[in-house]
Amino acid sequence: MQPNKNIAIGLITLCLLAIGFFSVVLIKAYYQHNKADDVQEASLPSLIQLEMENEKLTQENENLWEELTKLQAADGAAALASQQLEEASINACLVGMTGPGIKIILDDSREERIAEAGNYVIHEEYLSALVNALWNGGAEAIAINNQRLTAHTEIFCSGSYIQINGTRQMPPYHIVAIGNQENLKSALQFYLWDKLGEYQQLYGITRKLETPKEPLTVPAAKQFTFKYAQPVKEG
């Protein structure tokens, strides 16, 4: 009887162990399932929050790109306006210029005058004729005694001096013209240049032409103030 009892006890113990094992497995599976449900339920608000934040960041990113586009457009417009202003200032002679060119020096005669002043002195028409020749030869900027010539420049005689840009100028007269040197020199030959050469021999005036290798400089003109003329409005 004893061996049979021991066998029965062993079988019962084995069954209990099996039941305990499967119980642990079932309990663990139950808790894991519940835990997964809990995690899923807990993660749902977080996912919604992340989605909302993602949409917000996307909108902010689009807004930033729009602002960047506007800034780039504004920078482009500002650069264009700055370029146009610079070009207008150059065309209005309000900017000093430098470049290749020629230099002319004219001066009254130092010889004893046996007659009235006449051809012993430099007249305003000499300066005007030479300036016109230089413009015709492609000069891009001209100055006489550092007076920049513009559309408003006047050159006329006023007694013992020549008035340029409202200033009294006395000889010697230094004419500086920026442009192609060969074209400027060629243009002079069609105007008063040879005649001034004759006056130089006969009366002793100074007529000198220089073609320096280094760049010449022409100063900026003073800004002209309009009192009566006004821009025409479009339309």
C-alpha cells in the first residue's frame, strides 16, 4: 500500500506543479494584456498631442518661409532701389568719378602785349568750344578747375575772370576729361585746338595737352536746387 500511496502523492504533486505553472502563465499573460491595453490607452492622448504639435510646427515653418520670401523680396527691391539711386546720382554728376582721360592746360600769355588783350588771354569761348569737343569725343565726366560740368553749368566772361558754376575762375584753366584718350584727342582736332596752337606761337598763350597713364579724378558737382520746375506726375 505504501508504494501506491507514494505514487499517488507524486502524481498529485506533479499535477499541482503543472496547475501552478499554467496559472502563472495565464496570470502573466493576463497582466501583459492588461498592461498593453493600459499603455495603448495612456499613449492615445500623447499621440494626439504630438500630432497637434507637429501641425503647429508645420504651420510655423510655413509662416517662416513666407516671412523669408518677403524678406528676400524686400532685399531685392532695396538692392534695386539702391542701384537705381546710385545710377541717378551718377547721371546727375553728384558722384566723383575716376578713370583714364586727358588733361588740358590753358593760360594767358606772359609776353608783353603790344595791343589790346585780344588773343593774349584765354576767352570763355575757348573753354566752351573745347568742352563741346570733348563731349562730342565721348567724354563721360569733365571738370574745369575742379568745377564739375553739368547740364546746369554756365561758362561766361565777367570782366577779368570767367564764371563757372557761379564761381569766379582765373587762369590757368585745368580741364580734366575722363574717357577714351585717343577719341578725346581726335575730337580736339576738329575744333579750336589748331587755332589755339597758332595763338600760342603768335601771342604766347599756354596750350598744353597731357595724356597721363594714371587715372584722373573729376569731383562731384553740387546738388542743384529746383525752385520752380516740378516732376510730371504719371497719369
